[in-house]
Amino acid sequence: MNTNNLIDNTIRFVKETLKDAEGGHDWWHIYRVWKSALSINKVEKANNLVVQLGALLHDIADSKFHRGDETIGPTLARKFLENQKVEESTIVQVIDIIENISFRGGFNKDKKKSLELQVVQDADRLDAIGAIGIARAFNYGGFKNRVMHNPSIKPATYNNKETYKKNTAPTINHFYEKLLLLKDQMNTNAGKKMASQRHQFMELYLKQFYLEWEGGY
């Protein structure tokens, strides 16, 4: 099977699997991460097939929608890739991306990363910040019926990834607990450049948010 057919089959598989997904983690999230990964990889020159497959399959079964089970995504991806007759060495690299891409409270940042993981992780993090990141944060907050902001509940510092994953804080707190931290955790030079502009946009948004919260203009 040639690369174009494999990518087309992967896109169809992802679209079908995520057809009922929450709006911030649906096919269009995958699409944006895929496109950003391709843009970053024009500079980084990682294995393009691994980057594309990793980007397309990275959120095939996000653990927060599966009772915290982090094994479902890699298992589904491996089964699909094996059915597509993908080489084992490529499958191993793609699974590594799926298993290690997540922020998880920042507790996986010391892992040694392949260049392919760095590229896809940066692309995924770019979709968590800026205008799209803000929209996704509030979309997920609404999906979980969380308050937008409660001034009496301050952003927290988490001691382990399990506590981070179980938090139910207001959506605005998520900016301080994750989104504003991502700019300094980007891996690639291209990713860092793109993140800088999106980070500035979030800071401007928060300034306006607090102004309006208190009835200002």
C-alpha cells in the first residue's frame, strides 16, 4: 500500500471512530493537529509518515473519555495499523507518540522524545492555546458542566498526574494550570515560534475577561 492510500484510510478510520466525539476532541481537532504537524515538519524533517500517522491517531481514544484508561488508544491504533500491513518499526514509533503526547499535568516532560514525538506533541499543544485553545477549553468546560470562573477557587499546583486528571476546577483555572505553561514546553523551534503568538493572544483574552467580569469596558 502506498503512503497516500494509507493516509486516506487512516483519515476515514479516525473520522468514523470520532464521529460522536466531544467538539474539542473530534475529527477537526485531529485535522488541525495533522496540518500543524506537517507545517512544523517542513522545518524539522522528521519521518513524515510517522508524523502523519502519529498526528492522525494521537487522540483516537483520549483517556479522559474512557474512565482514565490510557491503553485503549494505543490498542486501537496498533490493531488498525496492523490491518493496514504497516511495518512493525513504524507502528512502534506511532504508538510511542500516542502513549507520550499528553500533557498529564507536566509530569512526563523528562521523557526522552523522538523527533517525531516532538513534532506531533508541539502540534497538539498548539491546538490547546490561542483562539482555538480558548474555544476548546470552554467547550470542554461546558461538556463537563463546569463553571467558567469562580474567583474564590484559585489555580492549583498538582503533585501527580492522577490528581491533575481528576480535577474539576473552573475553566479559567485551566489557563494557569496548563495552557499558559505550554509555550515554555514546546520542543521545536518552529513550534516555539507559533506558540509565542498564541500565548500572547491568551494573555490579552484573560485581561479582557477579567475586565468584563467586573463590569468594565
